[in-house]
Amino acid sequence: METTMPGSRRNVVRLKALQRASRALDVIPLTGADERYHVASGSTPGRFYEVRLNPATLEARCSCAWAEHGGTNCKHVLAVLRAHYAGEGRLSFWAQRQDAARQHRPIIAGDGLFATVRRG
């Protein structure tokens, strides 16, 4: 399943599959670097990608090949968002606001990406 946000620079492909894959990735905050993280590759042991996060907008940039060729919201970005907001609860990601709203949970809105927060 592919979801493209019309009029948005976000291109969300198989969001739920990426969300599942993001749960297995190690996220390491970079010391002394505001909102920058290293995320372990899921396919190449010993390889890490750098993710820069703007938590206010759920906007992030990743150094992986998919992101460098125009893809957004890769599994590395989702892993960083999950780690960053871990103190608030468990995040689930949605491509459209109405899908997030159906969850009846607090919503963190971003640029073409929405997260619901399950507290506790």
C-alpha cells in the first residue's frame, strides 16, 4: 500500500511496515548535538545513519539512501521519533489526520505525518 500526500513534499510508503521495522532499531543520541541521533542500520551490521530532528514539527532528515533520493519518514526517522517521545508514551504514526483522530488519543501533528500518543 502506498500513500502519497497530495501537495506535500512528504512521500509516505508503507507507513505501518516502516513503523514495525523502526521498533527493532537502536537509537543513540549524539552527545553535545541538539536533536541529532545515530540509528543502527537494520540490514548492515555496524552501519549507522544520522537523523536530525525538529520535534516541534515531527520533521526529520536522515542520511540513508532512501531519504537522500527523496524518501521521507524512513524507518530511521520513525525510530528517532519513537525514542524522542518515549517519555510521553508510545507513538503510532498516521499519514492522514482523520486516521489519527479515529484513535481518540492525543495527536502530535507534523508536516504530512501525524502521531498518536498512547500514554502509560
